[in-house]
Amino acid sequence: MTGKKVYVTSVKMTGGSVKTFEQEAQPVWVAGNVVKIAGTSLTRQ
């Protein structure tokens, strides 16, 4: 059996809601960083 590593990032929006994003590459941000949502992906601001 082989597995695939997936990183899950939860983002708290300014309105208080939370959105979750999954990606295969390790994120470059850490908890507390401000990120920008670009479609279905995140970028660090």
C-alpha cells in the first residue's frame, strides 16, 4: 500500500468563517501568517 502526503491548511476569514485547503507541496507559511486566496490555492502575503 502506498500513500500520498497531503497538507491541510485551515484559514480563518475576516468574517469569522473557516475555509480548508489541501495541497501536496509543503506550505511556506506558518500559523499566524496572512495569506491570499487565489481561486483554489493560497499564496503568502
